[in-house]
Amino acid sequence: MLVWLNGRFVDARQARVSALDRGLLHGDGVYDTWRTYDGRPFALAAHLQRLARGTRRLGLPAPGAPATWDARTCRLLRRNALPDGAARLTITRGAAGSGPVPSGRGRPTLLLTVRPLPPALAALQSRGVAATLLPFARDAGPGWGALKLVGHPSAILGKQLALRRHAFEGLYVTPDGFVTEGTTSNVFAVARGTLVTPPADGSILCGVTRDLVLRIARRAGLRTREAPLSVAQLRRADEVFVTASTIEVLPVVRIDRAPVGGGRPGPVTRALQDGYRRAVVRAMR
């Protein structure tokens, strides 16, 4: 697997960053991930805008123009013979002092990687997946939750716990019993014909796919509401699904040991899956 690192395409096994890179030492960096279709990035400008918000917050260099990263992504996909996959751009402060406060103006580290999509994604989208309620909230506090920071131990632990519980995704739960998002996804519930998702108030990641799904739902005439979502509400929901660039719209048919709705993807989820696919086709023409 080849990666793009600081202007060069190199074998991932040979790629090197400084032992003093602040992304390694302090998580001093941000990243974003976008989906590709037929060798081309999807919604790249929106992902770079979100990444730029993170670089501004940390005082890092802006990622640059979408056209630049479009070309680099396309070339990296071709070099890896991977037309459909996920691309990730990571930006760290580089080697700029090993203490908490950066010293000097080190050269930032820019790393672009690509990876395959989840195995059997189409089958998972068709039949749905299981999710588990995590016994902890996301580690990013208010004002930081909207950023994709390099350090995210709650996501690592949450994914590991989900795997042990034979679930595809783990859902964060706050101490007062509200579900906020998944470890790598946003969460939606359908209750009495209304599509509900936690508000993007700075405490959760404002997902690019989340925003697109909300627009699709509103154009289709569905009632939508951005509001806190309790565990009890989630368990009573008629339908539940999670969204992310890499998985699109993924039905959740079981939460821990309890089925969601009838234990199969519901009509609203199916309609939004279809609407999302049509939006991708239009954008990629």
C-alpha cells in the first residue's frame, strides 16, 4: 500500500515521521476522511471545510484547495488500484518541540492514505447491523466534539467493546442517559414518522453525511428534528440507522439484545438509502 507523505508517494511500510512529531507525542493534529467512487472523491469540499475548521482551532496550516487534494486522492487511488475506498488526510504540527507548548515553527506533517471499504458493505446495508450502547461518553468535551482530532481513545475503546459484543458500532451514552453519536458515525432514530438526530451543537461531530441525509429527508417531505436522544427513546424507536461517509446510510436492526422495530430495516431508512445513492450519482456525473 502506497501513501502520500509530505509531497512524496512512498510504501506505507517505509513511510517515516519524526519521533518528535507532535501528532505522535500529543495528538496535536486533525484529520478527515472522505469516500471515493470510481476513483474520485465524493463531497471533498465539505470535508476540507470541516478539516479547515480544525486547523484554525489548533493554529495549524490550512489544508489547501479541494482541486489539489482531489488530484492527489485520485492519483493515490490509481497507484493502489483501489477505485472505491476511503481516503484520510491527517495534518499534525510536525516536530516542533516535545513539551506541551510548541516551540519554533516546525514543518507540519501531511499524510494522505487510502483504505478499502468495510467488507460486505452492500450486504450490511441490506440486512442491517447490531449496535451496542457504550458505558461512557465521547472523550471530546463541549466545543471540541465537532473536531476530528488525532487523539480519540474513546473511539478506539468503543470499537473494541462493540467487537466483543458482536456489534458493528458502539453508541456513546452520556452520564445522564443520552445517546450522542457512534464511535465513527452519527445516529438517527425514526419515531412516529419523525426523523430525530442529536443536535450539532459543538458536542458531536457535524458529519458531512449527516447533513446530506437531513437535506435529503427534508426535500422528501419527512419531518426532521434535531434534539437530544435518550436511551429510552432510542430503544422505543421504530427505526434506527447510523451514517458516515464510508458506510453511507446503515440500518441498525438490533441494539444490544433487543431488536429495533421489527428487527429489519424500515421504510424510512430504505427511502433515505435510495435518496443518498441518487445524490451520489448526481454529484459524480
